[in-house]
Amino acid sequence: MAGGTRLASTLLLSVFLFVRAQDDTYEPPKIVEPAAARQEFHKGGEDVTLQCRASGQPVPIYEWYRNGALVEDNGYISYNPPSGILTIRSLTTREEGFYNCRARNTFPNGLSAVVISPKIEVIVARIVRGVRSEQGTVTVTEGNYVFMTCGDTPLEYYGPTTFEWLYDFGRLGRDDQIFIDIKGELHFAYVMHTDDGSEGYYTCSMHNSIQGLSIDGRQTSLVVIQADSMSGVEPTLQFSSKMAGQAALTFERNTEGWLECFFSGYALKTQRRRVLEALPETEAANGSERYAAEEQQMKSARLPDLAMGDQDESATDPDIEVPTIEWQDNAGNTIVSGTDRYTIESHGRVLKIARLEEADEQTYTCIGRNTMGTAEGRMTINVTTSPVWVKPLQSTTVPRGQDAVFHCQARSAAGEVAPDPPRWFKNGHRLDVMYDSNKFEFSDKLRELRVKSVHDTDVGCFHCYVSNSEGEEVGNGCLTIFLPIRIAAKPPAKQTIEKGDIVNLTVVATADKLYPVAYKWHFNDITYEGVSAPPHVIYDINTKQAYINTSDLTDQQMRDIRGVYRREVYCELETVFVDVDVKLKVQEGLPEIPVASADPHVVVIAVLGAVGGILILVIVLLVVLYKMKGKLACIRSPNGRASYAVSHEAPVRPTYTVPPEDDVYSDPHYSEIPDDTLAVYEECHTYLELLADTDEDGYLRPLDYSPETTAVEEVNC
């Protein structure tokens, strides 16, 4: 067929693109807000709004649940399904509880997908059982420790609440002599006669910052009996966060750990100076500077620090110091404020650890020191947590007809009881109610769910709940099914061509619109992407039509286009390959020139085979030479123009190779053969056969020949 005719015929080919119409494009919802469970404190009587947001296509609509029940508009709680906003009007304790939302989108085929948000606990900030307004008197001798409580009734409050103490309605300043602990109790490391409050009252006050309310509690009159003299008191641990009978302080993971300890006692500056005099000169000088700085600090505001009036400077005694406090971890290392996640406050009496981890679960020691002695207290932290995800539930996308597998595995804090087995839901409905063993299969103690042979009706979202003694967590994972890549048009896998032919390389694929396909070429170990293509390939990126017109190619170019053209069709979830092997047609009377395969595995096998063959030949030659060793003698013609190796034990009519003319032989069995008995060929080294006299076993005699019995014949020169 003429090249032009073949070209015209090929160009009549049509390329059809088969693209599935997908009006039902969808994306299951995914919760954006709230991202994690949390508590919210709000002022009573104010309006509260909670926001639920989720991504997805079509745009999701929302439902809100309170304590597991669907919220109904009852005049004080309502929500907007399209916006996801829930409103609580004039919040009271009646509306307190756990709120969570569900985001749902519905696809054109009627199927829905639902995801569930983490819970938000809404609480009214308030002081439920606070301090009582009552009066009392405490009597203490000067120099001793004393403390005052806010009240005998256990306190109950919600939201950020702080404590402060007043003296005659003036706020009590905080210095190194006094300390207000986390329960609101007031501690004096020592009392002076100037602390006497017999003519007034020390008053405890609670303040809730969200509620904006302060409640004054117990009023205590402090009577200080003046001592004749003060000589210093060694430190004594009077208070720590660890309560009597309590094994450890328990904190939630990722919250702030708060440890407190308070030491009574004091030392006189004169005593410290006497100690310094006994120290080496340099150390004493450094200590003096430190004490001087501390003395200057003690001249700051102190009891009483009146909100209305001038500071009573007579209350400051620069000759008295409280114990210094050092914190150590379980290994005895000193904790430095500002390093890692540690902060030390309130003259060393408070240690804060930010974002607690399970590695922080250890014993901490606070050490109080002064010149009179040393004391210490120990507190152990227990870090607990609601379930922590090990294998969280995740969304998955699988081809239609395959199985989908979901994992839901969580753990408790180290050393605590493991979470309960997961509870599974689909689109908000409990799976144990709609359980179908032909469709769903559970394993690994309910921590793995397999959905068998998925089809379009299986599209949706699954949820697993895990709980332990500290709380509950929920995970969401949606199942999406996609149409696998389908090759709608492809060329013949093997094409044998001659000049003038059209090489058809067109590959057209269809796939799910959510996962559009892309194409690559692979030819002769080179990858071509985008609009690029292998040499001589004409490619239309829009129609995906690809071909080679061989009409104008040279003989060399014809040889260059031989090989395997690999078309890679891929999307985010799948890859498909189409191979086309192009060869040149065998011309009549001539062998076809072999075409190297583009498959690298074939090339490797061929190379290994060749190397193996060479190795076998070498081994055979070495074996032959080994057997011939010691059985050869050299024969040279008298004119020295040729020499021959002759075996002493060679069978009749052996074949030997004529050595090069410049070879020199010095074999002890060397003998010369007269010229007239040898046919010597000078033009080439050839194979010769020596016909010699043989013994009774049919072997050549060892060079004791005679000219009459020896001859040389040329063999295949």
C-alpha cells in the first residue's frame, strides 16, 4: 500500500472520549468547628451562641444535640440548620449540659453522610457555696506561724475564681511573709507585733471574674502577743498541695500542673552575717551582695497595704528573712524557672508545669532552707486523660466492589484501665441495631470494622465512641466510593510497521470526576509529561490523539522509533499502564534486525545470560589446560619459522594450534623437525594436524620420530 494511502486511511480514524457524566459529585462533611471537646463558662443571664462548621459538598446542614437528645426550639434554646449556630437566650443553670452538633449533606441519589462533633460543656460561672460572713479570733505569739481559713464549709464554685484578703477593707499586699494558697487560706511564715489586727479584721474575699461578683467571707481578728526576743526559727513545712491521705495530685493531660508548698520560720540578718564571716572571702562577698538585694526587696510594700491610705513603713523589718525554696524533680535535678515548661512564682512557693505529659508523672520535692535548718515536702503528680487515639478513625476512598476497613483504637494514660470496647455508628445510628453480618464484620475486639464489597448505597460516615473513667472521645471516618480508571480507547498492543505507516499511540481514559486523570509517556527510559512526547510522536493534549507519521522519516529515524511506548494513566488513587510494542516489518529475504526490549528486566536477564556463558567457557578452557599440563613438548622446524605443541599422550590425529612466529620455546623436550618433513605456512597461523607414529595404545610416541613416519597436514587454514 502506498504511504499516502496508508496515511489517508489512518487519518480517517476517530478518537472517542468516554467521560462519565457525574452530576452527583460529592464530598462527605468534615467537622471544622468545634475541633476538640471543651468547657465554656458564661455569665448567667446573658445570651450564648455556639458555632458548628463543617466542610463538604453539597453544603452541609446542621443539627444540635444536648445531653444526647435533639434540641427542640423551646423558647430559650434554638438553632439555625443552614448556618449551624445555636442560641441560648438568657442562660441559666437549666440550660447547662453537653452540646454537640451533627453535620449532614445529602447527595442527588438520596444518600446522606453525617459526622458528629466533639462536645462543648456549657456552664454558668458562679459561686455556689462560698465563704460565710462570720467572725473569729486567732491568738499567736510573735515569731510563730499562723494561718486563717475562708470558712469551715467546703467551697463550691465554677469558672475562674480567685481569692484575696483584706484588712479593714484594704487589700492585703503579697510579700515573702504571707502566702494565699489555691484554696484561699492565708499563711504567715511568722507574725510580728505590727501584724496585730485586734482592732480590725482580716477578711477573706472570693471573686469570680466572669460573674463579676465578689463575696466577702470570714472576718478574723488576729491578736499577736509580743515576744521578749526573737532568735530565728528553722523551716517547717506547713502546707502543700498534697492533702492528708492523698496518694497523688491528679491532673488532666495537656492541662497545667500546679504545685504549692509553704514553709514557716525565719532567720535574722545578723545571724546570716555571722555565718558569712566564717565563709571564704569571695563566697562571703557574693553572699553579702545577695542578702543586700533581698534586704532592699523587703523594704517594698507589706502588711498592711491599704487601698486607701499610706503604707505603714513601721511594719517592715529588714532584719528578718523567710526560708528560700528550691524545687527538684524525681532525679534530684534542680528545676529552673523559665526552662522547658516550668514556671516558679510567689517567692518559690508555686511550681507550674505547662501542658502536662505522662512523662511528668513523678515525684517533686520542695526544699525550704535558712541558716537555722532545712525542711522539705514531696508531692507526686498523676497525669490522667480521657482516651488517647492510637489508630484514630479515618476516612477512606475505595473502588467500587472492594472492601473498606476502618480502625478505632485508643488507650488510657499509662498504668490506668484501658478504654471500653468501641461503640460503632453509621450516620448517627447505632450499628448493633442495623448490624448485617453479610455487610459488616468486626474484629480485634471491635477495634476494626470491615465493610464488605462496597457499593453506592454504602456511602456514608462511620463513628466510634471510646470511653474510660476520665471521659469519652468520638472519631469520624467517611466512606467514599470512586469509579476506577477505565481505558476507553487504546491502540493495538503490538504494531509491526514499515515506512509510510501511521503508528497509532492514542490512549483515552475515563475516571471519577472527583479524581481527574493525568497522563505520562515512558520511552527508552525517559519520562515525558504534560505536552511533551517521545521523538516523532504527534500529540494533541486536548483530544489525547497520538501517532507517528513515518512517511518522512529517514532509515535511521525508523530504527529510532522501535521499542515499547508505555502510557501511564493515573489519578490520586489509582494508576494504569498501557504498553505498545512497535517493530519494523521484516523485508523479504533479509532477517529482521532485532529490537532491544525497553523492558529493563529483559535487558538485565540478557546481560546476566551473556556473562554466565562467558564464565562457563573460561571454566572449560581452564579444565582442559589443567589436564594437558606436563604432557606437551615443543617441536620447531629447523628454520625456526614455525613451532608446534605436541602431546606425549595425544590420541591419533589430534589438532593443535601453531604458535605465533615470535614465540620462543625452551621446553626441555624441545626437538627439531627437518624442513623436508613439515609443511609450514607462513601467511597465517592455522590449525595443523600432526600424523605421527603411534604406540600399541593408539597414542603418539614421545618425539622419537623419524622423517619417514612423521608428516604435517594443513587443516582448514
